[in-house]
Amino acid sequence: MASRKNLRSAVVAGLIAVALVVSGCSSSSDPDDWVEADETGKIEENFLRACTQAGEGNTQPAELADYCGCSYDALRQEYADDFEGFVAVNSELGNEPTAIPPNVRAIYDGCAAEHLDS
């Protein structure tokens, strides 16, 4: 089945897609905090779509959906009190997709261990 490395790449693609939503200074509709992000649902929607699209062909669809959902939920919890930190991680990953912070890598690995065949 899928390797954890391939799925981590899928989630990085999701984060980059999220970065495009939350870091664009030119759009007045970008959320400034989790309340606004939750109201629009765009961050979660874009993350899940990008993650599942990037992971297609690497694993079973149900496993991928569970993995992507787990990753988003864990990231949302990790940055629950630090929306700006979430945006900063996304920005950094947008500039250097392989520079995954240790806390984010731990989230991906935990979700992979829970939801994916290795």
C-alpha cells in the first residue's frame, strides 16, 4: 500500500493549498483567525481536497480520507490557540515544502500509523 512518505507529501500539498487561502494579503476574504476560518470552511475544504488529490493512487480512498481528516483535525488542534502560527507554517512550507516542522511531522506520522497500511 502507500508509504508514509508518499502520504506526508500529500498532506504537504494540502498545506500548500491552505497557504494559498490563508496567506494571500490581497484578498479581504482570507480569515484572520480560526473563528473566521471555521465560518467559511475554506481552509478545511481546501486542505482535504488537496490532500486526497495528492494521495490518489497511493492508497485506498477510505484510508486516504481518514488519514487526511486525522491530519487536518490534529493540525487544527495543534494550532487551536495559534492561528498565526498555522499561517506561518503554511507560508514556510509554501517556500520550502520539504521543511516540515517536527511537530507537524509527528502529526503526519501518527495519523499514518493509525490510518494507513505501510
